[in-house]
Amino acid sequence: VTENRSDLEDLHLYATPREQRFRRFASLEFEGQLYMTPYDFIQAVTSDEPKRKQEFYDAKTARENELNQILMETPPVWKGSSKLFRNLNEKGVISYTEYLFLLCILTKPHAGFRIAFNMFDTDGNEMVDKKEFLVLQEIFRKKNEKREKRGDEEKRAMLRLQLYGYHTPTNSVLKTEGEDLVPRSYWDTLRRSTSQALFSDLAERADDISSSLSDTTLLVHFFGKKGKAELNFEDFYRFMDNLQTEVLEIEFLSYSNGMNTISEEDFAHILLRYTNVENTSSYLENMRCSIPEEKGITFEEFRSFFQFLNNLEDFTIAMQMYNFASRSIGQDEFKRAVYVATGVKLSPHLVNTVFKIFDVDRDDQLSYKEFIGIMKDRLNRGFR
């Protein structure tokens, strides 16, 4: 037992930061593959450490009948809500690939939802079936294989088994020759690679891929217990919007203590989490001095700000067009640029609060480059 535990701990040396986080929070194991429960996923995106202090080698091993019983609790997609993950709690299973997909959703603007759906809809019939969705499995696995470092083949094989359920690498559905090796986000990888899958042997191998994978909560939620249902864009959009809302509600409620608002200081704490800011106390002290009387941030204001963050790339382009990229900007300029780029209207109080947090020299101007850099870290929850 001691030797096995040591081997599993050593796998951390071969894992990326995302893989390490998944392994740290995953609490369920089936046939050698690790899974998160919906509760684990929520913890992974809202907490620094698992509350149960459970490491990957202590994950509960599930039998097939137990896994099937868990999946019986999964509602159909048309019954989805912004409390889906909280309602399922421990009664669900999420694979590593799906964990990456859900992280992508959390950082994308609503306008990107249609792009995501069209990427999965490989035959262009305005519906996504289970086989099309499983392209995701192959694309993300292939991305990770490209990033693997040379080392102990046995350890790498164990890691692939834990994350993907494969004992050995399978033949990829994607072309590898001539691909650039510049690191890209999982979203970019998905966007660039799905079209390649259209011309691959995926259609012939889809049944083999499906049979080698266990059903998960997402697969049952989207495609039914028999896997025959199809997913339309309206349901897909609602799922993505609900997930974003649910995570924001959880973060907001963790500070609101049942009230309708959170304090400006709590808002600053949430913003500065998962960023590369080492000395957050200076930002917090700056805000306390600038906003002596607490007014509070409502959930609608809170949500609108994070909708803006999900459009940060468009905002950056707008700012460059305004020629503000090399200098500080005022509140009116900031608010106008946010609306032009994203269509999101931020309240004057919210904009003022943001300025007071980041306006270190208190000249009522925001350093564009510093703000963008910090917010990109926050948007990607520390995994930029």
C-alpha cells in the first residue's frame, strides 16, 4: 500500500497544474479513472483547497452498479437550472475532459456560446449528438499528450489512465505533423481542432470511443440515459448560462451571509483571488481609505462585472482603438469602453469601487496595463 501511494504521489511530477488540481479535488475512482462529483467541481473553482482534505489516492472506489445508481439522479437537460450542481451534490460524476470543458464555459462570453455549439455540431444539422460531443475527449487528450515531458513511461501511462481511462495512448483522430507547438488555451485548441476531426476517421471510431468510456453526469444530462437524445442550441445555451450563474451565486453567497449585498471589501477579496497579486493588503487598504462608507455590491452588479470580464478580450481591443492602451483612463472612459465592447452597463458605484481598488496613487485614473494583467489572471482562476 505504501509503495502504491508513493507511486501515485510521484505522478504529480508529471502532471500540469490543471491536472494536479483535478487530482487533488477528485473524490471518486472507477476502473482506475478519477472523477469529480458536482460538489468537487464547485469546490475546485471556488476554494483553494478541498474541504475534506482528501488526496487522490484516498478517492472512493465505485462499482458499476453504484455508478449507475449515481447517474440515475441526473435530470434531463430541459430540467436544468442554476442550482444543478448544488442539487446533485455528491450524486454525479465528471471526467477530467469535462472538467476542462466546464472551465472553458466559465470564462466565455455569451456570444461565444454559439461558437462552442457550432464546433460540436460537426454535421451542421443544428443538433449535437453524443458522438459529436465525444470529439472533445479526443481533442483535449491530444493537447495534453503534446505537452507531456519525457520521463518514466509507466508513470505517464498511469497518469493517462487516471485522467482519460486509457491504459495506453490511442490513435488520435487529429493530425499531428506540421502542427505548431505554441501553447494555446483549451478553448483555442477546441476551436482549431474540431474542424480537423471532420475529415478524420472519428465517425468510424466513434462507437469504439463511446464503448471504451463510462457514462458521466454530463453525457446523461445532455443525451439521456440511453445516449440517443440530441442537444439543441437553446438547451446548450441555457446550460452554459446556468453554470456561470451558479458559480457566481456560490461565490457571492459565501460572503453575503444571507444579505442582498456584499461589502466593497469582500468584492475586492473576490476579485484579487487567483491573481498574481502578492500584496493584496495594499489594494484593500487603498479601498478602505477611498470608500469610508459601505454601500454594498448587489448580485446584479456582481454578475454584470463578471460578464464584462468574460468579454475582456473585446474590451482590450476597444481600449487599443481608443488609444488608451499606453496611458491611464478615467471612470467615464472606462464605463463607455466597457459598454461599447461588451454591451454590459456597469453601475457608477461598481465602476467607482473598481477604480478605488486599483487606483493605487489615488488620482482617479486606472492603469490600463496593470488592470488588464490582474484581471486576466482572475478570469482564468490562476491558470493563465
